[in-house]
Amino acid sequence: MNEESKPQVETGVHKSKRDFMKKTAGLSAAAALMSLVPPGVRSAAWAAGSDKPEKPEVKIGFIPLTDCASVAIAAEKGFDKKYGLKITPSKEASWAGVRDKLVNGELDASHVLYGLIYGLQLGVGGPQKDMAVLMSINHNGQAITLNNQIKAKGVTDGAGLARLVKAEPKEWTFAQTFPTGTHAMWLYYWMAAYGIDPFKEVKVITVPPPQMVANMRVDKMDGFCVGEPWNARAIHDKIGFTAVTSQDIWPDHPEKVLGTTAEFVQRYPNTARAMTAALLEASKYIDTMANRSEVARIIAGKAYVNTEFDVIEDRMLGQYDNGIGKKWQDKNYMKFYNDGVVNFPYLSDGMWFLTQHKRWGLLKEHPDYLAVARKVNQIKLYKEAAAAAKVPVPKSDMRSAKLIDGVTWDGKNPKAYADGFKVKA
């Protein structure tokens, strides 16, 4: 983790180094930082009574994926009650269904693809609707799976796939989960990094996450990009292998968010803040590695992901097997908290999806990247929820990273970044 991305709490309280060490002995780094904030400041953001949720019962959607865990755990472990809420998790069939139910108010909020929310904000991938990102739910933990027929041709990675696509022109078919979503962007970025044009040299279709494995089994696709556990399930069912993880494309990348409409935040600000705080508590619980097997068992159940516990557990623990002989402990496993780094709604994260929407022609003109991100990402509300849940926040609303092609994204010049790729629409 670079210095800029480490969580820090801004405070005007100054103490000597000796006093600080004495006061914070035995505390975690995050707790130590939070201890510097005066109690009055910490409690001001969550005044008993005055900030009572306007809507005490909320329905939060989710798709059967490992990264729905924070919604499940917030409800199963009672973190919602701590903030005066009752969260009812609502299992949805597809991201298109989540989109429609968010827009029409059937869902109060949802575990949702980052890029889907930004697409709706600009009227791409659905009707224009002012949307809100309350927090980031997880980093990492997705992958691109290729089928065994491709493996039989000697392909095990992106470079091999590029050679095959160019050597055997045919209708190669790959699936993602939603046109403006994260999986579409990881798939396109990975292919383009190896010189494959995902719109001209292959066919890309949209398939809901839980249907990926079944469709590959009947030869409907050559590969797919999806969240776990469906990549691990393809290996378990002996129909495919992991060609690349999403964290190999972008270490600690943004993934799912807690999303809702701007209208909901305006009407129910206390409820939105309480939902965020409850999921932050759940995120802490999940990122305690001793709890991960229990969490995997909970979300493996029929009410949530509905698959074998073993298929979920290994990758939740960072124990990876690509299905073709490589096993490793991944330091960039799926993270839900990481001392608050995961959850902060960085403006640069949202802006990145807009740059890719422009790169691939989903947006015809450059938007005002920063203005859109400031409108969608509810940073003020997030900081209030973080104070309530005692979660540290970073100093900057932006962060930087180097992706698989060696190009650095820092949010400073999004127009030049979007226009700078060799492979684009």
C-alpha cells in the first residue's frame, strides 16, 4: 500500500510523540488514529435521536456472488440493529433486474457494479437517473475464465489468447455481466492489453453471474469475466480455468458498491448513513480472517449464493488454484475493509469507469469526469458514517494505481487518459 492510500484521520489535536505512544499502546493503527479524534467530534456525527433513520426497514438487493457478503453479514450478525435499522437482503437474478428495481424504488439500495451506477447517471446502460454511491464494498476477487477447449489449443494466458484469435478468425464468444459494469471493463482492458479489440475481433455477450458456468458447460462461450465463486466453480466442475484474476489487472481495484438513487439519499439521509455504517461494521467483521470460513459458510447457503462451501472458502482465504497446475497465496485477495481503504468512495475510482465508457464508445463525448464523481460519490455522508463506525478515512479523495499494461491511473487528466489507449473504439 502506498503512503497516499493509507487511511489517516485529519484532526487538529496535537500531542507529543511520547504521549501518543503511551495512549495508543496495544491499539491497531486504525484505532490509534481514531483515538486522536476528540470524543465530542466522534459522537457529533451520530447524535442519538436526532439522526434516527427515517425509514427503519430497508430492502438491499444483491446478486449471488461472494462479494455480497457485507449485505448478508450486516443482516445476519445484527449490525443493522446497532444503527436502528432492519436490513432485508433481497436476492436478485441479474444486474439488469437490480438496475430496474433501484430506478423504480423496489429496492432501497443494492450491492451493485460500480460502473452500472455511473452508467445510469449518464443515461448509458439504462434510463438516465441521478444515482449515489454510498461506499465501496470490496476490492479484488473477480477473474477471467477460459474454457477447456481453448486450453487444448495451448492457450493459458492473454498472450496465448491473442495469438489464437488472430490465427483462427471465427466468432470467439466471451461473456460479461453488464455492459457498463466492472466485469465488462476488466474483460475489455485485459484483452486490449494484449492487442485484442473486444468489439471487432471477438463477440461479447451479457450473461447474469449465476448462469455463467451453465452456459459455458453447453459451449455457449469461450470465456467469461465474473465475480467469485463462479470462476472457482468452473474449475470445480472441470469445464474451465482461471486465465487471470482481476487483481492481476489492477491490484486493489474498486468493484462492487453500495448504490442507491440520489432521491433516496435526499429523502432519507439518516437511513442512508445508517446503512453505510452497518455495512462498514460488517466489512470489519469479514476482513477479520478468523471469521472468513464462517462467512463463507453463511453465504454458501440457499438464501445467498447457493453453492458448495468449498467453492467459496478457498478464494475468500486468498488460496488460489488456477485449475491448470498453479497454486498460490494471493496477497491481493478479496478485501472488504483493509482499515477503511476499501470502503472510501474515491472520486478517482468512479472517474476511471467513465474513462473506460468513453474509451469503448459507450459515451460519445467526454463528460466532466470530476463533477460527475463529486455528484455521485457521497463523500460527506460516508465520512459521517465512518465516524459513527469508527472507521478511519484517507487524506485524499483520489488514489493512483498502475494497471496490467503499465499505464498509471491517478485521476489527474481523465480526458487524456481515456484518449491515450492504442486499442479503443
